[in-house]
Amino acid sequence: MTQSTLNRDTATRRRFRRPALLWAALSGVLADALLRAPGRPGLNLVLWAFIGVTGIAMLLHLRDGVLDRESGWLLGGAFALAATLALRDAEATAFFCIMAATLLLVLAAGRAGTAWVTRAQISDIVFTCVSVGLLCAAGPLGWGRHAGDSLEGARLWTRCLRTVLRGVALALPALLVVNALLMSADPVYSRIITTFFQVDIQKILDHAIVITLIAWGTAGFLRALLSRNSLADRWRVPNPGFAAAEVTVALWLLNVLFIGFMAVQLRYLFGGASLVTVTGGLTYAEYARNGFFELIDTAALVLPILLVADWASVPDSVRARAVLRAAMLVLVLLLMGVIASAAYRIHLYQEAYGMTEQRLYVSVF
């Protein structure tokens, strides 16, 4: 990493430190106000997501003068997924949409909000997600201190006021937690505190925890988004450097295995209703369940194998690369046949017994 890149990263942090931390604090306050409503998230989360995505886009625009198209698509996709929560009150829908939106935001913050996802390998995405997670865990600590925050040269009362305010801010979380524990331990002490302050300490503590956690993570997220430096640039798993021919042989052995499996199971895999009709004691439920999850597990296993094969191989010629890609294409086509069989099984099951929410999720997967 060059010294100029480090200098640009430092300059960017100094420029955006104060607005980013203020935006992080505002995000925490808005999250506490909007997301504490009873029940599953809905319109409240959509409103909070819209405000958050708008702020992120504005910060990126201020940094570069223009929002990168890839980052714009990622931010827009995250908001679209959050917006679906206002359409249907389903626990599973909320879970999947929130997880997918979070992933898109992490990708948008990866590599300092520049275009990189469309040409990245799986290892790049994994390490970028790890680096963004570490920066979110570091929170505002990752920003360091601004040179303008120095108290030297300031007036005496200004220095004293800043010192007191920072001391109070540092002590407040510990004071609230310890006081809540003491109130829970001693009812007399709890009555005295409640009578003296006429406030619900537990309620204040709940609000403070939500605001602090959201603001802390947002500060780290903005650090990853606005910096000119990325931890993922420093982390690399050494490439094993296998020859493309070696990887091609391994993939063709896997292809032969799939071809043999498909040939043996052809009638059973695509027998469908006729097989259920002629086979005594075989029901649609048994036909759909027998082997369905095994086929899905096979598909889930082969996809990482293809990604690892593409990463681990070093093509020594254009022809070797073309042969390797041909082997991958054959494996993908065979895998599509396995997935088609699994989808047809669950289709017959739904025709016989109807559609349920659980069967819909199984079909999607």
C-alpha cells in the first residue's frame, strides 16, 4: 500500500470524521425512536432505512462528487429489500430481507464504496465482509482523533467544559448499568432513586443501549464506506496455483460421477406422477421427500466447489482456461438437472397437498 494512499485515507478521515460521527449518532437516535415499536418491523424500518440510505448516498456523493453506479445499485437494492417489510407481516420474510439488505450494505461499504463486486472473486467478498465487520465492531474508535480536537490554545473555560463533557460521556454508560443493577438488588435504594429523579432508570437504560449500539456500529460502517483504505487489501489467502489441467481433470471426474448418477436414477428422478401411480405404497409425500434434501445438499456443495476451482487454478494458456470453463459448464448443466428434479418433486407434492408457507420456502431454496 503506497504512502499516497495512506495520506489520502488520513485526509478523508479528517474531512468526514465529524459529519460521519454526527450522522451515526443521529442514526442511533432515529433507530431508538422508530424501531422500538411492538411487533415485527414494518413501515418503521422502511422509514429508517430510507433515511439511512439517503444519508449514505449523500456522504459518498460529497466524497467523490458522484455516486458510483455499483454502490448506487447496492444501496437501492438494500432499501428495496427493507421496503418489502411494509408489504407482508411474515417472520421469515423479515428475517431473509433484513439479512439480504445487510449483505448489500456491507458490499456497498467494501473497498471504500468503490466499484469492485462485479469483478471480485469469492475470497475478495469474504475478506471484505470480515473487514467491514471488524470496522463496525471498532465503531468510532476506527476514526482516530481529529487534529482540531486538540485542546491546546483554547480558552481555559472551553478546555474545562470539553473535559467535563467528555468525562460525563465516558462515565454515563457505566453509571446507568451499575445503577440499574443496584436498583434491582435493593428495593429501598430503587425507591429512593425513583422518587428523587422521578424517572424510570430502566427505561432510560434501554434507550441508551439501543442508541449506543446503533450509533457505534454505524460509525464503523461509515469508516469503511468513506475511507480510501481497506483492510481486505492487506489480507490475502495464498493461491495454491494449481495448473488448469489438474483442476480440469478433477472436475471431469466429478462430471463422470454425476453422469452415472443421472443415468441410473433417470426413471426415478423424472418419473413423476406415473412413477407414483405404478409403484405400490409410494405416495406423493414420500416421492417428494425421498432424496429431495439430498439433492439440494448436493447442489449447495457443488457451487462452492466451482468457486474454489476457479480461484485455485492458474491457467497457463487461453486454451487451458477454455477447457477448464467447459468442464465447469458441463458440471453446471448436470447440476441444473438435479435441481430440476428436486423442483419437480416439490411441485407434485404441492399439487397433491396444496401450498403452505413452509413449502413455498422449500421451493424457493
